[in-house]
Amino acid sequence: MSLADAPIAIEPQAAPQPVAPLEEAPHHFEAAEIARVIGVAGAAALSWFQILPLIYGIDVVGVVALLAGGYPVFREAVSNLLKRRMTMELSMTIALVAAALIREFFTALIILLFVLIAEMIEEMTVDRGRRAIESLLNFLPHSAFVRRGDTTVEVAIDEIDAGTIVVVKPGSDIPVDGFVVRGHSFVDQASITGESMPVEKIAGTSVFAGSTNLNGSIDVEAVRVGRGTVFGKIIQAVEEAEHSRAPVQKLADRLAGYLVYFALGAAALTFGITHNVRSSIAVIIVAGACGIAAGTPLAILGAVGQAARRGAVIKGGRFVELLAEVDTVVLDKTGTLTFGDPHVTRLFPPPGVTERVLLETAAVAERLSDHPVARAILKHASSLSLPAVEPDTFEYLPGKGVRCSLWGDHVLVGNRALLVENGIKLRETDGHVPIGTAVLAARCGMYLGFIQIEDRLRPEAATAVTELKELGLQVVLLTGDSGKIAESVGRMLAVDEIYAGLLPHEKLDRIEEMRRAGRIVAMVGDGINDAPALARAAVGIAMGCGTDVARQSSDVLLIGNNLLDVAEIIRVARRCRGIILTNFAGTLAVDIIGVGLAAIGILNPLLAAFIHVASELAFIGNSARLIPAVSPRSLIPQPVRH
């Protein structure tokens, strides 16, 4: 079952939750900041050309420019010092003050100029991620047309409640999640599900906020509004990724603090041995961890954005880190590897009986049943335009099948045991199928044959398992289905381990066993019975077409229901981890080598400042490679052909 056909459970909402703008991110190129850069650059030029005379040997213009231009750096240093936090602003302040004290005003001004320009570039890069979120927030309509009696009225989105009938005209973006109650159209929902082709919408089918109505007017009954919509949850995940802190981010902050101690200690040691103030200042300047402090959250944000483009909502940076460490992926079968929608694959009538007679008899018996097998038989009969006939009497026999009567004829439809206990003669092979379920039928004591019914594998399931194994992951199948069916599916997909016939608590026990064995498990599921295992796994991944409880229990939501996205988000998470570790290693290498060269006098303060800034921007740029380009649909899933 595709997401387009999946039911939307109506969740009670005390009040609509419109998409409100984020707190406005500070604009990073205000007049004061530009004035600081220009002022410091001008003062440096005056100092270099010695245009203005010194007063008592002091470059007054240089001092004023240092104080005014360096005010944000000094303020941050004092603030962090009061909080007993060692930061790069503190070490840079010490270096600037030391340079000024030895009257190296030009050196101090150039160092400050490098720092101010680097901060502007850094903020511009980080702001790219923020603006990507803002572009999402602006993408949904801010108003919609609602039906009031025989007329339509335009209202603000925050005035729409669950149950409101929204009129969506051709070419308009759909503003709510809900059901079509009237009309017919095709909808481009690639931005939500990743489907490359428009999806037909008729009464009863679901639609999603953020998708585009193409050619017909439709009336939609609102179910979820604003941040409660699927689109809203994508936005929320990206926002949370910006504000939440993964363990690796905390490690980056600690490392930054340690490097400040290292720089100050190395500078003190250098001065104690060489008594060279310039070399000591260069030691303080060259050591820096700004690249990892800013680059780590930037990489996390980029990874969440990349996953969102594929239709996978990662609910926080912590799970990006865990995804990179996963070594075992556990897959549920029904609704995950399969569509959870049984259908008739073949009819097996004995000689002298036609397929039509077999199917008509089974359809009559199952007409009043709501069992999934019954629905599959009735759907197949309807596709062949067989008449819909109800039985005269009907009795459901749990675990066996159905007994009914039609025009005085006694009819049995069910499993092999039901027919045998009622004296129906069967051959040894009757009712045995390699995969799926066999439904046998008899009428007036005469055996009419059996129908093979099976759940369809998702077309990408085999490729998805192959890709997971290529990533070096162990793939495990957990299912409540029978051992025979589980073994058949497991062999087709070439999974590593198979566990069948499991109740929900037994699935949870298997996850616990794997965790105790030291395995880091990602669980992929869709149903209520998967919720405990999803919650207990290191990372729970829910199919978007699954139940609400499964989606709420998960850490990652696959909106597009595409299993290939599991391998893709693990790749993205590993790439994110690789970028962060590269930044860590690069920072340590630059600091150790730079401090050594500065200590022996090879790096002067100006060259040290250049290396500090260049390495910082290089590491931030490395992290920024994960951030999608900013556009209205940049962080939402785009159609992907597999």
C-alpha cells in the first residue's frame, strides 16, 4: 500500500498548530559589523604607512580601532571567563592585548581583521542552513479557501481546524493533511513522498500539505494543520537538528576548551624558554578549534537536511550519530518488506472445476468477513466483474475459515483442517503452497480447489537488503508470520538471520539480546506490534504508511516508504561522521604543527593568524558540503528514481 492510499488517523487537536516563522535569525552583515571591518582595515593601513604621528609612542588610532573593532571578541571572552569556560575568544583576546602591549599595533590590527572577516564568513555559512529552514517555513500557503455552505471564503491557516472543508483549486499548493471528499485531480506529492509521477486523487484518498494540486478542483477535509502535518514534521526535525546537541557536538566543545589550555600552556612554555614575546603571541594565535566548534553542528544539520530530501525525518542530531554506528538492521516483514496488502496470485481448481466456479464460491463465503484474506479474494473477484452475492447463512470459525449456505448448498472455505474434519477428500498436495496462504473451498461435499494468497514484496526490498549488506551491516528478519513464509521471504532477500512466529514482546526480547551482545541495532517496522522494538532499538525507523504508535515510537520516519532510504540515511550519517572526524584530526594536526613552528620562530603572528583563519574556514567549508543548496524545496524530499 502506497502512502497515497494509507489511512490518516485523526488525532485530536486542542487547537490548530500553524507553521509560525522561526525566531528571526540575526542578520550577520549589519552596518555596525561592516563598519568594524572597515575601521580596523583603515586603522591598519594608517599604522602601516605611519600617516598619523604616535603619541608617547602609542598608536592612538590603532588602540581605538582595536577596542571598537574587537569589542564583540572581548565581550565574549569576558562572558565565557566568568562562566569558567575556555574559548578561542579568550586566547585571541590575550594575543591581541599582548601584541598591543609590545606596541605591535599593526600586527594586532591585522590579526583582528582576519578574525572579523573569518567570523563574517562563518556566520554566512551557518546562516545558509538557517535560511534553508526559513525557505521551508515560507513554502506552505498562509491562507486557504474553506467551504462555508454554498460559498467559499479565504481564511488564514491558523483559523482552520480538523474537520474543516478546504477547497483546493488547480495549480494551488495543498495547505493541510486530509481526505478528498469531493472532486477528482492529480497531485504532485514528490515533495512529501518522493514519488516521481503525479498521483490520482478521488474521494476517500489522502493528500498532504506541501503537495501541489495539478488539474482539478478538490474539496479536502482537514485532518492535520500546520506543524501537525507531515510537512510540518519535516520542518520540526530540521529545526530540532539545529538546536539539539549530539554527543559528538559536546565532544567538539570539550576539545575546543582543551586546545585553548594547550595554546596558553605552549605559549607560556615558549616564553619561558625563548623569552620571545612575538613567538609566544604566534603560538596563542595559531592554535584554534573554531572550525570544529562551528563545523560539527553544521555537519549534523546538513545530514538531517540531506535525509529530509530523501523523505526521511531524523528526529535529532543524536540519531545521526547513532545511525553512523549501526552494525545491525532488523526488518519487520508485513508492511515493511511487504505492502501488508494480501492479494490472489493463483487459483488451483481440480480437473472438471473451472477457476470461475472456485473463485465465485470463495467470494460468496467471504462476502461478510472482514479478514485480510477475505478482502483479497473479494478484490480479485471484483476485478473480474463477478457478481456480488451474499450467503443465506454465515458462520466464522476462528483459526479455520468460514461455513455458510447458499440456495440450500453447504459451503466451506478455509484451511485444510476445516475441510478434512468435514469429510472432504483431499489429495496430499492440495492446499500446500511454497509461499503465502492457501484457502480451500468445497460445496455440497465436493472439493473445488484452493486459492493461493500472498503479500507482495516491495519492489525495492531485495535491492535495499543488498545495499545494507554492502555497507557491512548484518540484516535480520523479525516477523510474527509463520516459519515457512519467513524462510521463503528470507531466502529471496538473502538476509543473514530469520526469526519467525514472534509476538510483540518476543520481538522486543530479540532486540534486547542483540543489544546485550554488543550490537548496535536499527529496527525498521510499521505496526503497533513493532512499537516496543522500535522504542528499544538504538535507532527506531518507522515506515510512513505505518500506524501512529509506530511513527511516534520511532527516531526516524520514512515518509516515502522506500526501503532504499534506510541504506541512504546510514550512508549520509557515516559521511557526516567522517567529515566531523576529519575536522577533528585536521584541527589537531594544524595546531600541533603550527604551535611547534611558532615556538621556534618560523611563524610570526601575522602568518599564524592567516593559518588559524584559513584552517578554520576550511573545516567549516568541509562541513558545509552536506548542506543542501537553499531553495524552496531544498530540504524536502525530491523525486528519486531507483
